[in-house]
Amino acid sequence: MLLQRFNTMILIASLAVCTAIKADPIPKRQWTSEAKLWTARSCVGEAGFGAVQECIGIAWVYATRAKHYGSPYVVLVKKYSSAVKAHEKHRRGWIFDLQLNGTKPKKWPKHLSWKNHKPLWFRILKTLDLWAQGLVPNPVPGANHFGGKMDTPGIRWIRIQPISDVVFRNRFYRSKSTRSLPANSALISNSLMNGNR
């Protein structure tokens, strides 16, 4: 009898883990061509063309924050990612010319080969589609913020180490509070909607 209960508990736990792994990170209706494109552009701008695992971590942070704030996913990506905020002196304006069909960006740097970067771009797009279907695990579970090494997130944040051997360009964090994000989420929400992280 005890063994049967134990086996039942193992089965239930296994099903819960499988369900959690397969869970869609964002609602299917929000994974549009626009959402895919802006997430991929952000990933390239924030982490680079070869940083597929880091890109997935970034996408998970966006999904977590969009859910927390009740924001449409693509709106949050555009507001949160400094890499995709257009301004006159943007050092990598070609990011805004990246397209789903892989055409060479108009402002692509002359010293870089698009032929070499195009397959990396398509790999990011394909991996993001798998992520949106819930098929790619989160490399930084629990993270709800990320930033470069020069960013200082404040005392309410705890750094999370990626669960991979890959070195990430960005650092990932979670809030110290028991809630998924800091207690002053109204302040953060207003800041987010004004285009600040």
C-alpha cells in the first residue's frame, strides 16, 4: 500500500514536471510575426547572433514580465529592451532592418558578412518558435530581470546563474520579494510604459 502511494506520488510529480516543461510561455495568440521579429531583434541587440540560449532566457524574462504586468508581449519587448528603442544615434541601426525572410539589412556594416550571419539569424528565429510552443526550457528559471554587466539592479534583486556551461553576456536576476516582481510594481509598470526598464 505504501509503495503504491509512493508510485502514485512519483507519477503525479512526473506529470507536473512534464506539464511545466511543455507550458507555453505566452498565450498562442500573442506569438505573432511581429512578436517573433521584435524578440529576435532584441536578442541580437542584447546578446548577439550566436547567443541562442541567452536569447531564450531573455524571452522568458519578457514573458514573465508581460504576464505580471498584464501587458501584451510584443509591447513589453519594445518597451523593455534598450536594443530595440530607436533613437537618432543608435549605434546598430541595422537591427531595425532585420526581417523574418532573412534579407540583408539595409544598414548592415560593410566589414561584416551577412552570408555568415544569416544562418545564425534563422537559428534564432527557429529556436524562438520552439520556445513559443513550450519546447525549450528556461536556462535561467525564476529570472524576471536581466541587464548588462554595467547595469546595477539594486538591493531587491538576486543574481541567478544560468543552468548551462555557456557564458552569457547579460546577467539575470529575480526579485528578493516573495512576489514575482518587486512590491513597487505600479512604479515599475509606469516606468515600463514610459520606456524605461
